[in-house]
Amino acid sequence: MARAVLNPLTKEQEDAVHAESMKILERVGIKVTNKGVLDMLAENGAVVDAKNQVARISEGMVKDALSKAPKEFVMAGREKTTDLRLPADRVQGVNDGQPTEIWDIDTQRKRKSTISDLVDFTIVCDAMPEVELYWPEVVATDLPAEVSNIHEYAAAAAHTGKHVQHGAGNVKDAEYLIRLAAAIVGSERELRRRPIVSITHTPITPLRYEEGDIGAGLPVVHLSMAISGSVCPVTLAGTIALVNAENLAGFVINELAAPGSPVLYSSESGPMDMRTGVFLSGSTEGSLINASGCQMARRYRIPSQVGGVAASGTVPGFEVGYQKAISGLVPALAGADQIVGIGGFDRSGCESLEQIVMDCELWRNIVRAWTGVKVDGETMAFDAISRVGPGGYFMKDIHTLKHFKSEILLPKVAMRPSVPGSKEEPIRLAARDEVRRILKEHTPTPLDRSVRQEVRDILRKYDTELHGKPVPTRYLDRPS
């Protein structure tokens, strides 16, 4: 797993969280509204109250699920060069998603997001090496709501070669999501071998699992979104225990439904602002909860994907910057395999193309901090110190020329001079210029023409079944 240099919990505290989580699952249980899942749990040892739709899960069931979950797997990209191996040898960056608003790069105001915006976000994230796994970043509000979810996946898959992660709110969406991904890789058998899509499974905190929350053999991210003081205890320890219980319950459901399928431990949690009742995204407390989740994931030898690089600030600027730095750095140091949040702000309620570029600048610094200090005979530099001597200057020494690129992170869009006559931060202007350059110059690897046609045929059938008529799919082609 990604190297951890910070453990927010002592070993005794870690043991206590596990014990408390098991007490929750065994004595309180989970609510499951899907009768098939409830029956499956009952058949495999859970104590089920069918009338109240509650299943109590034993520690034996948890241990059995953990024994079946693979300890290593690949989240494949459409392009093999973008494959992500888990556990990760280095923390991996993931963009944010999936609100209904964007920060318009031209007007510098919020507005509703469209399928065209989603294509632009996908192209920019495809171009940024710091974004290693891609979520469809925004909702296509200009498409019919009953079919937009699957079109959003299709748009993402068409414009990035990276692994795409998406949700399926119901069985029909899951069925068509698998059909589309299978068409892209060639077959369902090949999709199982090289899963180019993973599924987000989000219980309703506390401890509620809705219709459709069941695995399909693809990698599943068990995303607990706990809010301290609202839908879970106000104490961090109580929140951590509840998050852990939800993840363990998700693993049980997943491994019973599809034994041996990959799972990821996930938490995008934090406190409620007790003055206003809103979620405090990008908080220090949230970073500690998510970092503790990383530690529990290591205990179970399950890869982790947690929230970070997050912000409650409503406008790009200093407030957003410091919140993203705190929420990204702490879980990275705690050994997260993947951290989600690049590009979003306003409690993930708004996405920004320029924020992606600025967040990637931040992400490079987070990874540099996580990398730490390399100490050996060469980096201790005695020979260089001896050559330069007292009162000397190291800039021209061969040791400096050999090592400065690997030791010192050079900014790409930060530390620009101010622009005469402009009141805006230079980094935002530079980020905007970079977005425009990418959209003009970057061309993601396209889908083959025959594959694109098959995708269109699948979408036409899906639209007709759910909406009564096809939805235009011009977005599958490269925008002019």
C-alpha cells in the first residue's frame, strides 16, 4: 500500500475502533431495503428482522468477506499505460464529481453544467497527469434526468483513456453501464479481466443500504459520507467507528453477491457546521476522519480511496486553497491509495476547469511532501561540501546540476508575476490560460469508429427504453 508516515490512531485506538464497529454491526445492524440482498444476508448467517428490513452481521461474516476480497488488483484504463495497480506504491490523484454547477471560465460565475461542459472537463483531466482516475465531473443537466447518468459515463469514456469511476443508481443503469464498458473493451469477459470502470456504492449514513446497492464483479468503492453531528455522532471517534462499520457491511454484501470482486475502503466524511447545519468540506476534522479510514483500510489489507483536496469555500481563492491543502495532505501522509477532490469547491457543489489546474499544482506539492527526504551518501553531499568549502556557493557545482530536478519541486502555474491592471491572482490567470491551451491542443485517444457506433446503438436502446426516444450523442465525437 502507499507508504504511511502518519498514523492518526494508536494501535490500541485502532483495535477499539474495530471492536466498536463490530458491536454496531452485531447489535444495531444495517437497514437493507433490497429484499434480494436482505434474503442473501439471511441465507449466509445474518440475523434478519424482515419487517424492519434490518440485518445484524457477525464478525465471522466480516472475516469471511475480507478473506475473499482480493488484496491486489488493477483498475484498468482504456489505454493500458494509464492502468492503476492497487495497493498503490504512491498516492494517486482523482478529480471531484458530480454536481450540477460549474464555475464558467469566461464569465467567472456559476451556472448549470451541460454535456458539453462534461466533455471539456474530461479532456482537461485526460491531459493532466496528476488526475490518474477520472470521475465524470459534472451532471449533464441539459439531458433528460432519467437517462443522463449513463450518457455521462459514455461521454467520459469517449474522451479519456484513463480508468473511469461512476455510480449506478439502479439495476437498469448498472446493466447498461456494463454493456457500454464491455463494448469498449470487446466483451464482458474482457471487462472482467480488464475492468475499465468501477462503481461507487454509497450507503445512506447511518447504516442504510438502498435498492441497487449490490456489486456486479467490477471494483466497488464503498463510499461512506458521514457528517459528524448530523447523521453520525459529533465525536470524531464515533464517526470513525460508524464509517468503518459501513465499509465492513459493504464488503460483506459485495463479497456475498460477487465473491472475489475487488473492493476499496472509502470515506469522504467530516463535521457539520453547528451554526448553519451545512457540511464543512475541507475541514481539519474531516481530514483526520478520512486519514483514520486509511489506517483501518491497511488493517484489513484493503486499498483506500478517500476524500481530500476539498473545500467549503464558494469562490476560487485563498479560502479554497488552504482547505484543500489541509484536507489533501493529511490523508496522503496517512497512506491513502487514492484521494478524490481535484477541481471541486463549495462542498463539491461546483466544479471549475481552472481549479483543476490549480489543484494539480497543489497535488504535486502534496506528493512531494509524501515522498519525504532521501538520505544516503550521495544526497548527504559531503563531496560537494568539501569541494565548495567554507564561504562557497553551490549553484554551479555538479552536485547541484545532478540533483536539483529530483529534490526541488518547480512550480508550473504558481509564483507568476502580477498582471498590470488586473486585480486577479496571477495563478488563476495562468490556470485559465492553461485550460484554454489544453482544450485547443490536447486530443485524447478516440474510440474506434466501430466502437463509437456500438456505443451509440446501446445508448439508443437505453434511451428508448427509459425515455421513449433517443438522445443526441454528438458529444461522443471530438469537439471542434
